[in-house]
Amino acid sequence: MDKLPSTSILRRHEWHAAEFVWLALALACFFVFPEYLSLGTAVLVMVLLVLSYDLLLGFAGVLTFGHALYFGIGAFVAGWLALAGWSEPISAALIGGIAAAIVAAVVGPFLLRLTGLPLLMVTLALGVLVFEAAHKATGITGGDDGLAGIQFAKVLGVFDWGLGGKTSYLYVLVWLVLLFVVLKRIVASPFGVVLQGIRENPVRMRLIGNSVLPHLTIAYAISGGVAGVAGALFTEANAFVGLGVLALDTSVDVLVMLVLGGIGSLHGALIGAPVYMLMKHFSSQWNPFYWMLMIGALLIVVVLLGRGGIAGLAAKGLRRVRGGRRP
């Protein structure tokens, strides 16, 4: 494993036409489905949250069940700022992300000494403890009622949030594109290559002089920070934040979305989160009790057909089509 990124790894993270197609579809949805912009905003928020988790799991190989903690920190920090009179949305989202990143940087060196099942159990317990503490601290979190009466100023002082969700959708989409570019640069950098080396063989990375725990801690902090921004965007788009942002279900949903879309490519988040969220929305309208059967069936099919989730299957199919066209 070289300390510098190889040409093949850098090529793997070059810009692809699929990314521009995805952005074009996201913009098209803004004009074609104006009645679903609230749902679309929720999808974009979850895409950003799954992207943050993909950096941690897909590139650093760290599997946890506590990622909702940082999503919740960002969400509640943005809510507290708004209730305290700090209503500027862009800075509130940044502060929410910074707060989550600081917490991740503090707990990371302790958590990341663990691996495998112990890490899963500890992060699961930490997430449950924080959720229960937030549930009891009604004066701070609002308890079961959450924080209501949250209002943010116009975006850039010009764009009103309104009731149609147009500003929220485009605002979250801009954040998503910017942070996607940042994460793409990170995974293609020497730091990102070291993370992938640690994922594959941490012992070998130590032998060639790369410190494992500091690299994992930085990745954990970056991942937590991006998740915190996603949480802050959730609060800003909904003008409300409840305990659900800290729930174990949120962490599990993020993992399912990433597995469904594909781990370790960043493209998995772009595919898995929309597929999961849209299937959940429309199938729960069809049957509010058995919608998980459809999600489970799709997940089984994707996992059985091959590695890499839907993104991997799509790439494999495209390679076969190209191969079939060659003389």
C-alpha cells in the first residue's frame, strides 16, 4: 500500500456522467413534482446523512449503530439557536455541523479503539443512553413534544421559506452538492487512500508508518460534522425538531439505505436514500402495516444479486452492455 493515491484509485473517484444525471433529475423534480417538494427535501436530507455514514463505513470500514447521535446534535443545536434568536440559516447549519464534529472528535478516540461487535454494542448503547437522556430533559429538548415555534430568517436575506417547500428543497440541494464535492475530494486525497488502506488491512498500514487511530478519528469527526449539517438542515426545513432525530431507527435506516444503494462509492447514498424513502412513503400509503415487507424484499434481492448494492448492479449492467457492443 503506497502512501500516495494510485492512478486507479484517483480514477475511481473522478466525476461521472451519472452524478450529473442525478443532479439533473433532482432539478427536474423541482419543476415536475411541486406537490412533493416536502418529501423531496426529506429525501435530500437523508442523502446527505447517508453520505456522511458512507465516509465512515465505506471508506474507513467503521461500522456503528450510533450515527443518529450526530444528526440529532446538529438538529437540536440549530433549533436552540433559532429559539435563542440566531435565525440566520447558513451559519446555524455550520454551527450545528461544527458542534457535532466536536462531539465526534472527543468520543472518537475512545470508541474507535474498539472494532467489530464491541464497537457496535458500545455505539448502540451510547445512542440509546443519549436518546433516553434527551427524553427526560424536557426543559432542553421538549421531550415527546420536541422543539416547536422555530423560525429562521430568509436564506441570504432574499428567499422566504414559504409553505410550498421550494426554498427548502433548493437550499438543501445546494448544501448537498457542495458537501458531496468536499467528500469526493476527501476520498480521492492521500488521506482518503490511507482510510481505505486501514479498512483493508490496519496492521499493514501501521507497519508502513501510518497511524490508524488519528486517521480514523479525523474521519469520524468529518462524518459526524456532515451528519450534523444534515440534522440542522432537517430542523430548518421543518421548523421543528423532535426526539426522532436521535432514535435508533434513524441509525438503522441509514445503514439500510447505504447497503441498498451501495457501500464505498458515494454513489450508493445518491441511490439508496431516494429508493428507500420513496418506497417507504408510497408503500406505507398503500399499506401502513406491511410496507417493510417491500423494503425487505428489495434489500434481499439486491444483496443476493451481488455486491455493491443498486449502484454496483447498475455499473455491472452498464459494463455488460458496453462489452456486448464491442466487436
